Amino acid sequence: MRDLIITLVVMIGCLYTIKRPYIGVLLWSWLSYMNPHRLSYGFAYDMPFAYMTAIVTVFATLFSKETQKIPVNSITVVWIIYIGFMGVTTLNAFFPEDAGTQYLRVIKIQFFVFLTMILINNLTKLNHLLAAIVFSIGFYSVKGGVFTVLTGGSMMVWGPPESFIEGNNELAVASLMTIPLMAYLYQISKSSWMKKILIASMALSFIAAIGTQSRGALVAFAAVALFFWIKSQKKLVTAVLMAFLSMGIYAFMPSSWHKRMDTIETYDQDASAMGRLNAWEYAYNAANHHLLGMGYDSWSPITFAMYAPIPEDVHAAHSIYFSVLADHGWIGLFLFLMILFLTWRTLSAIVKSTHQIDGCKEINALAVMLQISLIAYLVGGAFLSLAYFDLPWHVISFVVILKKFAADQIKANLATAMDKNATRANA
């Protein structure tokens, strides 16, 4: 039954995409983030629904009469250079075949994110996309929060199988990145029952992030809570709510969770933490010896024997920064960090320019929440391998889109003000 329902939803979504191409972006996001086909047990489990959706969306876009243009600014320019540079490092990869497979996967994601910047051309469409992403990831974070409560926090929370967020660490950061988007939807929602659902979802998502028993998530949780407080207009109320939530979670979690979190201070006695340090030093040494890095999927016994302090202790990157460093060298890391820096600077400019501007209330609110979402990624990502995950790149694309919306609205306000002044002068 699940297989039939999922297939039917995809078919109906594709039909709507033919007339409204942006629906394809929503459908693709639902498939990519929620992975609903992984919840089935029959033919739908391995069906290439996302690929089918992408084909329909591309053809619908080509025949659409809407204006199609990728916003060009400092972010997209450096972004395109970064994508091209990853292609160069793939051609020179230590394991070219494996690197080529991973690069193809990355290109598919990047292509659709750029398609998002073309098709999401108004705030209503962007809100629909945000709702689709919140629903998709929120499905697992809310379910994980309920699971944590029912099990007393004694078991780890995991994401959908064979996805970017399958691991407990990855799901935790994805959940923390999604919570600010929930907060934005709460602010713009006019339905009282929807507001209640979103409040419950945020609380359960926070609980799920802690329930993953991810130490990196605990650090990211603190960063997100701090920025929520900084950006809140009601700081006292926010501080009280955050304090009660934090103390409640801390008191609720079992001793096994407390022992695991205590290893943050005694990392030198934890095998997992030391393994990460070994992997990070491998990345540093490999980048120093190879200008273009080692290429994708270089984390193997062969390469660790060449550059890791402890060759037999092979680990994944467990860091977006060291992952990019090993894969694409210092140049790749510089481009990656430059994109993140430009994104943050653009968000700050949007928040400042739209503050108390007529017609920009939603834009300002979303820009603030995107800042908090980005903080969750920058902090939590320091401890896990999500450098190529869809969501942070989607967040960056939202910033590019939002910059254009803000500029258009401010220009419209200015034109209206000039018309009023001209009318008064003629009168």
C-alpha cells in the first residue's frame, strides 16, 4: 500500500509540474529529504523517483513561459567556480572512478539547487518550498523526539536509511537546521492550530537532536539556542523557555547519555574522538602534499598509510571543513569558506536593510532564521561529514533568492515614495 501511495503522489506531482515547474522543486525536495520510498517494502524502495521528477521538471522549465534567470552575484560566481574546481580535482583524484561517481551525485544536487534559484521567483513559492523541507525533515525529527520521550532517551535516534541523514550525528544537525525554518513558518502562519503544531514540532525536534546522543549536536544545540536568544525580540521569554527546555532535557536523559556527553571534556580518552583527530590530521597532511587534494572518497587504508599519524585508524572526515580540505585541497577549502562567508555577509545585509521597511517583514524574519540555520550547520558541521548535503546548499540558494526579493521590494517602496512626493508637488 505504501508503494502505491508514494507512486501516486509522485505521478500527481509530476503532472502538476508540467504546468507549474516549481512544483517539481517541491516534489524533488520531499523525495530527497524525507526519502519516503525508503519507508516502503516493495517496488517503490529502489524506484528512481527523484530522477524521474528531475527530468519532468527540466522539460517543464524549458517550455515554461516564465522568465528564467539565475541570479548573478558574488555568491553564485564563487559557487560556480567551486563546482568547476571540484570537477578538476575529480579528474586528478587518487581514486578517479570512485571520485567520479561521487562528483556525479554532487552535480545532480547542485544542478537542482540552481534550478531552485530559477523557479522560486516569489516569496509565496519560497514559503511552499520551506514548508516541504520542514515537513520532510521534521517527519524524522518529530518522530525522533517522540521516540526519545517514550524510550527515556536510552536509545539513539536515526534518520532514513541510505540517505545523507541516516546517521545520528547527521540527523541531529539537519534537525537543528530545520528548527529555525519551523520558527519562521510559525511567525508567518495565520492558523492557530498550525502555530501549535509548529511549537510542538520545534520542541520535539530539539529533543530528537539531543536524543541522537551526538556530542557535536550538543555543541550545535548550544549555538542555536544562543542565537535564538540574540535574535529574539522577547529575550526574557526566550531565555526562560530555552532554560526550561534545556534543564528538562538534561534531567530527563539517562546516565548513559550523560557519560557520553562527558567525553567532550575527556576527548583524549575517547577512541572515537581520537579517530576524528587522526582523520583531520590526515586531511591536513594530504592537502599539504597535493595542491588539488585527494579527490572524493579518498578516506581509505591506502591513503591513511601515506598521510595519517595512525595509519590503521581509518575514519571518515567527520567535519565539513576537513572533508573539503582532503577532497579538494586548500584552494577548494578557500572557495568553500568564501561561499559561506559571502552568504553570511549577505544575510547580515538583508537583515539590516529590511529592518522596519514596509513589505519586508517576512523577508527580514526569514533572513534572521536562515542565519540561525546556518549557525547550526557551521558549528554542527565541524564534527560530521555533510559538506555535500542538499540542505546547506539549499539554504545558500534561499539567501541568493531572498537578496533579490529584498532589493525588488525596497526598489518598489522607493518608487512608491517618489510617486507620492511627485503627486504632492503637483498638487
